Amino acid sequence: MTTSNLGVPVARHRIGAAALLTALVGVVCLPSAAHADPLDPDYTVDSPSVHLSQGSTLASGGDMYDGGYLSFTVDGATSGETLTLDEDSSPSTALGVVSLVDGVVYLGDGAAANAIGQTSSTLDGEGGSELRVEFTSPITNPSFEEGSLGWTSIESRVDVGVTKIAGYTIEDTVDWAARAGRNYSDPSDPTPVYPPNEDNNVPSSLGSYTTSVTPDQHSDGAASLRLLSQSITTSAGNDVVHGPAVYSSEFQATAGDDIYFDWRALGGDDAYDVFGYLLNTESGVQTELIDAVGASATATTAWATVDAEIPATGTYRFVFVSGTFDFTGGLAAGASLYVDNVRVYGSKVSSAVVNGLVDRVRYARTASSQAAVQEARNVSVHVANVDGSVTADEDLPVTVNATTPGTPGVSVVTAGDGQIAVTLTAPASDGGAPITGYEFSTDGGATWTATPGGLLLFTLDDLTNGRLYELSFRAVNGVGASAATAEHEATPYTVPNAPSVQSATAGDGAATVVVDEPGFDGGAPITQHQYSIDGGTTWIEVPEVGTTFTITGLTNGVEYEVVSRAINAAGTSATSAAVAVTPRTVPSAPGVASITPADGAVEIELTAPSSDGGSAVIRYEYSIDGGLTWEPFAAGAPGITVTGLTNGSDYAFTFRAVNGAGEGSSSGSFHVSPYTVPGAPTVAVVSVGDGMVEARITAPSSNGGSAVTGYEYSLDGGATWSTAPAAGASFSIDGLSNGEAHELVARAINVAGAGASSAPGAFTPLAVPAAPTITDVVPMDGRLVVSFDGDDDPTSLAERYEYSLDGGDTWAAVPDGVSAFTISGLTNGREYAVVLRGVNAAGDGAVSDPATGTPATAPWTGASDEAGDAATPELEPAVTEMLVDGSPVKPAVTAAGNEVGIEGGGIRIGIVARNADGSERELTADGALIMVNDGIVTVSGEGLLPGSTADVWAFSTPTFIGSVIVGADGTFTQDFAVPSTLAAGEHTLQVNGVNAAGETVSAQTGILVADADSDGILAATGASGFAVLGVAFTLVLAGGALLAVRRRATVSAMPRG
């Protein structure tokens, strides 16, 4: 549809393909099996619904009813009457077969089930309303008569060409040239101004966008859809702002089906700008239906009808977009779009379809109003075509029979004295016939009796009090009696019989009483028991029947008579027989004649209380736990010896007398503590010295119940004892023999005597150690390796050793159990004077003579020979050894690939020989390294002291190859250049470092060296290296055994420990 610049519709035209002609003549309407029930026009109220028609011929000929409707109406309908249509479980695709599923009417074409109509959501046949089938595509709420919208709303700004609706971007087919407003800059300029940015500008104030069903405007029925925008402030003059928008539920349609809906637009804050289209949800194709803009801020349209065609068979949605055009250029914008009576229909609804639906109609009725026992009713059927004209109608009669009434309600069943009062309420349904009366039964429905006068409110008399009656009730009409109510229990009642006072026990100014229930409660629960002690003048509630309660405020020695009575809903019972009681009290506290402590016991003698409370004392009792528990004296005896007590513990004794009234008041507390000799103390040796020991005594855990007065000690197993100071103080014993074992014991003394001896404390007096002798100091890179001899005299044996580098000002510990150790972290080139001393329990020993050493980068060598020269290591190829602080350890040696691995002393050293180009050199057959002068040797290490230095040497003439700093993780890997001056032949390679324990570790292995410019390996003596290898190879072939570990020269080492 198009519009003029004034926004008024100027033409109506169809779009899409031409309407399909129905090729199928005489469409069959095959009902499902459920539709084959025989016709039953006789109906009983409140029973299942019945069919009203079979083989209907309401519609005939070649008329088509697409766009029309089929309606069913009960003449003079009441709210209890209902019309329904039989439904199927699923749509049928069979050719010409009509199905009804969830209110949607389908017609099969042999391949698919096509939706051709739907039952009305408002005219649904319920509560006496019309039942209508509308022959249009099933769109949710197409006429907007339901309370909720039922369409999907987009209540925000919409941008044409950008915003997606129902999954597809809105196509920009808007006729922007039709939108011309006043000049924003100069309102007097008559030249029209077009939206400079179409609808792309975002408003400076978005305003509000709402969609709703409203009764304000409608073309059909009572309501329509409104899309409203308001309070918008545009970004620039003459802007277009679209929104809100809605889209319908999906519906299926065939090419050529009719599209029909009404619309109108109203200006608001400024001109309207609206459009709508049909969206194919399978292909996304959008077919424009509306594109209109107001020619002024106040321009409106009358209701207009769009009548078009479905362009292609498929699944569709209707999309409507409201909007506004800032025609005036004043920046304010907002408008409305109204839509009503949306319909889509084709050419499929034939007479056969209509008649098949008529045969599905069912009738049901509830007894919601008075009626005769039998009543004739009629259902009028009408069928209308697309313009609403009724083309055929018929009547479907049904005879409605009344049934028995519903069950009455029971609101009151109240028991009284020999009677029960009842109030009933009428049943919700009279069954379609007037109720003639009500009946009751007391025997489970075996017999029934009419209620007095047939009334809802009545009383049953002459009943037995205390008997349970189970009553049920029913209503009666001309058809019969209703179902019975549930049973209601009631028991008639009167006042109870008199209760009894079971007992009354005397107390101190009180009486303890027990009241029993009466033999008969009168047929109603007893709500209260009462007692009286003044002949019934005053009554007090009994707290609990059957259990004791106490009456207080009585006078001792005065007799009281206790009576009781019971009360229920009917009133008060007769008074019980009286029970007499005379209150009494307990005796006063006894006196204490004497209380004497003993060993684990206390002897007690009491005197009689000043008052026995009016009853003779039966016995005396004592307590030592503050009165929590009590123990008796012998019957009537005032004296007792309490045994089994703990010496030294304070006991607080209290006493009381007991008579017929109970336990008397307690005496005051009497404190007493049993006692015996002390327990054994503890003796500790604090220190030993030259012919002496220092000791300390700790007090015993128990003093026996009496304070310790002194301590003694013995060195001869308790034969003789000497006085010791107080516990906790140290004392010395002199004149002892060094090296001789002694045992010291002690004991405590109190008023009861001497206690048990302590466990012995063993000790041996010692002199301080003699000075050790430093035998050797080997300087190395940043460290010294010190060897020494200790003192083995048993009378002054050292427990540990310490060294000093500053003349004895400070001392550091030597590792336990060694005769050689490494001092690391020293400065190369500085001379250090090392002194040692031994330490034992007697103290610090004499200091050794100093021995000096100057750390330097130097290899590890053995002890000097007789000529004073240091011995250098010389190992044959493939022979490996390891020293830790100069002591040999057996290493684990591996030859894997081209690497020699040496592991021991807590570290691992790996060595690989390389050519000058970095390529690795293979090991010999027996695992020896072959280095080349001017080549490279790669050395790696693990387990070393982080930050320490590792150095590499070659022998026999010591040749320094290089050093490396160990990393923070205790590892290093370093390539070293092999000196070109290193002669070809056999050599020893030495790697020195410090392990994590601070010990110097030296790994040494015999190697071969080859000249860089020669293929041979020359011995140090000048012999050919190839000759040496040849001889070795010949020996192997001959079966000769080469020793795996041999030494050409012995390296001196000091034993460990």
C-alpha cells in the first residue's frame, strides 16, 4: 500500500502471486475413530459430554468459507453449559482429512497438514458462551481481543538497515523522499528539508517506546494493538526515529492466500513515520505492506484496510514498526501506529470441511441452576463466509436429564448434654432438580433418617453422654439421594464424677498431694482440677493430675483436710472425700566435737543437733564434695573414721542429721588434710668438671600431705646421706676421680620422715681436653683443607672440635667424626693461621699450635714426599678416583654416549671432550676421554654449594684449565679451552669443588690428549699414541685383562673419622 505526502492511503492493491485455485473438488472430511460414536442426544447433568451431530449437511454445494467462521450457540444458554469439539492427537497429512489439534484446524493434502483455521480464544464455548471456529491462519491474538498482546515486542529504538527483527535485518525500502519537513535553521524558508541521516541519528533523549492492547482505538471488536513513542528529543532537526516494533507468531500460508488487516497512524509530539512488512522466516524475504509518513505534526489517518496476497508458499510473520518524523524541526518527536483484525486465509474450507467440524461438536452441562428433571435444549449452528454473512444454519437438539444432587456441606456438629446440634450447607449442585430434603445416618450408611423437618439446622436428642456418635449426611431430590458426607464424630456430655485425693504427705510448712482422675469424665474432656484445704470456701487449680504437687504456707503441727473437684465443658463435679495431713520439718545441723587427720584417713566425732524438727534423728551423714553426695554414719552413731583419702589433699567436711521429715540443714565446712612421707624427688646432673659434679634437685610431685623440710643426697647407693640445699638450687660435689662413673640419688624429708630415693643420675668427671695437633693444611681456591689428630685420653676425651682463624676470638664447629675438614669462603693470597681446640662437658680444651695456609687457585695434591714436594695425581686412562676433604671415596662412574660421569661425595661431575668446532669426541673402548689440544672440554656439575667456585686442572705438570661459579641451584655447565701447550699423551684431569655440606670434593680421571695437527696420540715419553692403542687392542684380542682402576703414582690421603 502507498500513501500521499499527507499520509492518507490512496490505493489498495494485492501483492505477490495470484490466488491459488482449489484444484481438489469435493474435499473429503474423514473423521478419526473417535468421531464414529453413535449420536446420543440424551444427556445427564454432570456426566461426560455427548456428540450432537453425525453426517451433518449444514453446508452444501461448492461454497468456500475461507476467511469466514463456523459458530455453535446454546439457545438461552446458562453458565453451566459447555460446547467443545473433538480433538486429534496429531495433524493428519492424508488427502482431504480434517484434523483438530490444540485448537488449530488442519487439512491434509497428501503430503502435509495445512493450517486452515483455529478455535477462537475468547468465544471458546465455556460457561454458556458461543463456540466459534475462525477459518484464518492460526496467528496468536489476531484481533487483539485477548488481555495480553501475544506478539513479540521490541520496546526500543529501531534503525532501518541495522536492527534485526525475528532474526533478519530490516531492509531499507523506506521512501525517504516522501519525508520532507520545514527548514530547521530557517522556519520561514518554504523549501522542504529531507531527513539528512534517514533514521541513523541517535536521539539526544531516547524517550519511551511501548506496545499494548488498548480499547482506545479499534476497527473491529473492542480493542486493537498500539505502538507508541513519546518524549523523544532528536539529535538534529528533521530526524526520523523508528520504534517500537512488534512481530507476530509464525504461521504457514500458501501462495495466493489473502492477507487482511486494518491500520491507522496518529501524530503525537510530531509527525508519524510508520511501516510494516511480511517476513518469510525461511528465506528472510521481506514484502512491504505499509510505508507512510505524516505531512504535519498533527496529521492522522483514518482506519485503512490492507488487502494483499501471500507471494509464495512458506512460513511467515507480520512485522509492524512505528516511528516519528521531526517534521517541524523543533527536536520533539513521538507518534502512534494502531493495527487490528489481522487475518490470513486461502481457498481450502469447503462444505465438506464445515460439515466434518459440525460432527465434532459435544455438549455438557453442570447443575448450576434449578431445572426440571428433564429439559429439552437446542444448539444453533451457523456458518458464515468471508464478509461475515451467514450462509447456512441448523439446530442440534439435546435432552438434558437431571441427576442426584451434590453432597451437602457440614459446617457445625456440636455435642451437648444428651444431644448433638448440626448445621448443614446446601450442596453446590442440586443435580438439575430441586432438593426435597436431607437425611442422616449413625451406622455408616446402613440406615438413613430424615432430618427433623428436612431442615439444614437441627438437633438430635435423647443421646447417651460419653458415647461417640459417627454421623454422615446426604441430600435428596426427585431423582434420588446424593453421596454421603464424610463421617463427623461427636460425643454428648455432662459434668464429671467426683475425683479423689490419693495421698497427702506432710512437709516443712507444706503438704505434697496427689489427685486422681474421676471414674467418668461426663463424656467431655476435663479442663481443670481444683483442691481446697478450707472446707470448700476457696478453690485452687491442681497443677497436674496424677502427679505430686505441693501446698505451701502451712503451719507445722496443724492438721489440714484436703478435698478436690473436676471441671469440664458441662460444669463442676461433686467434691471428693477429705484426706488429713499434718506438716513437719527437718532437724537442725549437728555439732562437731573433734576432727583429727591420719594417714589417708580422718577421725570424726559429732554432737546432736539443737532441734530434731519434731521427729527423732534417724542417722547422720557427711559430705566432702560440697553437698553433692552424702555418706551415712553407722545408724544413730555420732562418730566415724573416713578412710581412702589422699594424703596432702584438703578435704572440706560438712555434716547433717536426718529424721522422718528428711535431711536437715548442713553444718559449716571443716578443713583437714591427711599426710605421709614425701614422694621421690628428681635429681639432675647440671655439669661435670675436673673431679667434680654440679647437680640440682627438683621437688617431688607429692609432699605426702605435709611440707618438705629438707633434702639429702647419696653417692653410695643410699648407704650414707649428706645434706643437700633446697629444691631448685644447684650444688657442687668435689673430690671425685676423673673418668670414674658415679650415680647420684636424692630424697625429700617432711614431718612424717624421709621419702623414697630418686632415680639415679649417672655422671663421669672429666678434665678439659688436651690440645689437638694440626697435621696438614692444604691451600685451594678460596679454601683450606685442614687435617689434625685429636686427644684420646679417656679422662679428658673431647666431645667435639672447634677452629678459629682470628687467634681464638671467635670459634666455628668442625664437622663431627672427621680428622680433616674444609674451611671455605676464604680470600686467595691471604695467609690464615688456623688453631683448634677440643670441647667436652668440662669445658673448652687447650688450643693447638697454629698452622698457616694461603688459599690460592691450585689443584688438589697429596701429602709432601721426603723431598718436600707435593705429590701430583697420575691416573691411567679410564681410571677414576674421588677424594672428600682428602679422604678417598668410591665414585659411581658412567660412560654414556660421549660423556664420562663421576658421582660421589654428594655431587656429580660430567665431562665431554670436543673438537675446536664444538663437535663431540668419542670415548675409547674402555671409556677414556680423548681431548685435543686447542680443543674444548665441557664440564658440568650438580649438588655443589651455590656461589662456590669449581676449578679444572690437568696433570702431571699442573696446568690450570679454568674455573666457574656454581649457580643458585647448585649446578654449572662450562666449556673450557684445552691449552695448546698440553702435550699429547696420557694425562689426569681433575675437577675440584665444594659440596652442599661444605666439604672439598676432588674428582680425577685418566685421559688421553691428541695434537690438533696430528692424527696420532703421543705419549709423554714421545712414543706414538697409535702404537699404545695398538698394543692395548692386541692385548684385548689375546684375552689380556686391563685393570679398570690403576694408579701410576699413589696420592696420599687422610682417613676420615
